[in-house]
Amino acid sequence: MSYAALVRPAIDRVYIGMRTAARDRVRLLTEQTGLRQGLNSSFYFGLLARPMPAAAFAAVTAYGAGDMSDELEQAIMAVDDAGTWSLTDTGHTYTLALQQAIADAAQEQWGQTFRGALPGEAALPRLAELLAVLLKAGEATGGPAFGAATPVYEPAGASYALQVSTRLGALRHHRGDAHRAAWAAAGLTLEQLRALSPGDPLRVSIEQDTNRRDEPIYEVLTETERWELLGLLAALPN
């Protein structure tokens, strides 16, 4: 098994668990501002730093959620004639608060030690450091979504929980780009891909190609650091 295949479920477990834990805080933010989350919620780490080019928008919305009417109606995002999307002033302020709400939930979630059985927030500084190394390395191998996601936006004095939650979100787009490239190289449309069963030989080959394309980002780490990354992810409560 490749390292990319091994680490993927660990990354997804931590990130999805963290975003699930943030639902109540995000819901409260919606009630306080009257604004609804959209693309800014799943791509805040990039949008807070720069506009999203059309190619990146097509990549991040390839699996759905390409209807931006709600974002436009709320005036939290705008699009120019080239198809480049950006946050409005209102959207920028709202998305900053959204990033902080997610980070606060992550701090609470990951700070649990279960009576000393887990390291809690002590795991975060080193994890943030390793994620920074990976994001930098990915600049050479990532596709359009990853290119729009990095370098990530982090406010001055960002907590380690904010750094880790933001960097994890961006890292997942390296594999997302790899997956889209793999099924496109196989000559499939998204509908054809979804019609394949998990055990279909073509589906298996696409997953293997995805791992191959995702693998280079992890080659910047030593073998010891790769195991350390897995250990740190495993130490964070779901």
C-alpha cells in the first residue's frame, strides 16, 4: 500500500470529525449574521487569501455544488467576466468569522485528553509544522484546486488549532486534484465514474492512479516523519 493510500483515511477522519463538531458554532454564526455558508465554507483557506480562477472553480465544484446563486444573492461572493470568483467585503468579514468558528470548535474537540490518554492540544504544534511542509511541497505537484488553496490564509497570531484545521482542509485538495486527473485520464465522465462499483477493476485502477498522483507530496517527509504524521492524526479525537 502506498503512503498516500494509508494516510488518506486518517486525514479524512480528523477533518470530517472536526467539521462535524463545528456545526453548532457555524449555525450560530448564521443566526447572528443572517448569512448562509456556501463555497466559502469549504474553501475559506484559499478564498481569504486570493480570488479563485475559473479552472480552480471548475475543479472544486466538479462533484457538485456548482450553483452559486445563493452566494451571489447574499452578495458574499462575486464573479468577473473571466469566471474568477472572489469574496466581497461582506463575504470576507463573514468568512473570517467562519474560519475562527471552525478553529474554536477544533480547539475544543482536539483539546480533549480523556484523562490523559491522549495528548490533546500538545499534538497540534508539531502537526501544524508537518502540514506546512506538505503544503509547500505540494506547490510543485498540485492541480488547479490545490493551487488556489495554497498558500493558505491564516491571521496573525493564529492558534495551532486554526493552523491545523486550515492546513488540513487545503491538503485534501491535493488528493482531490489527483482523483479528478485519474478518472479523466481513464476517459470517464463523472457519471460513468459514479456508476462503477467499488470492486470494479476500472474503479480500482483509478484509485491506484490517484494514489500514484497524490504520493509525491509526501515524499518530502522522511520515513520517520511519515509515521509521526500518522501518529499525530491518530492522537486527535474524532
